[in-house]
Amino acid sequence: MAIYSMNGDRGRFEDMAATFAQDGVLETTSGPLVGRDAIVESLTAARRARGDRPGPRVSFTQHNLTTCHIEFDSPTAAGAWTYFFVVTDFGFDHAGVYIDRLAPVGERWLFVNRRVKIRWDSPISPYHRAAPS
């Protein structure tokens, strides 16, 4: 979970995508991204689009993981719910919950599915959504 957040904050999308199984799914407000390649391509395109927009730019992003609950359903499956909040140059930016399904792949537990549910975002944030998810 920390590897996902730290690499996402640094724009290291390939390393971030490596926290998913090969066919893992990242569900965002834009829809599901299936597989590591799709995750990298979508996040890279979103970053490029933000850079092309007029207005303030974010130069600092930090995801902070807070309350986390993990349930091991079996030796090969787990679910997790983790609250998070994000700080940027503009202050407290957005907050939500990650809803995860995980499975062991080799020596590591990887995301099979990660749903990102944004509960709140700042209206001054360059990431601001027009409508709640």
C-alpha cells in the first residue's frame, strides 16, 4: 500500500503499477483500468493533460494512509479498506478510501482490484472534480 502511494506521488507509474497483479484492476472516477500497461498509460496521460491546462500547477503531492482494516479470507485472498488524505501545494486536497482485493503473487501480496473512492476534494484543488463520485 505504501509502495503504491509513494510511487504515485513521485510520478513513478510503472513502479506503482507493479503493485498490481498483471491483470489487476484500478477503479477510478474515470472508470476501470485493467492491467499494468493500462494503469501506466492512463496515469501518464492524466498527468500530461493536467500540465496542459491553464492555471495553478501541483508540484508536490503526498498521500497519507490512515486507518486500515485487512481481512484475510484465505491463504490466497484478502480484502482491505484504507482511509487516505492527500496534501499538495494547495493544502488539504482530497480524501477518501481505498477498497482493495489482494492476492499473493510470488513472494508479495499484490492488488487484484483497487477501488479509489473520493469522499471529498477541495474546490481550489487543480484535481477538483465537477461532481462527486
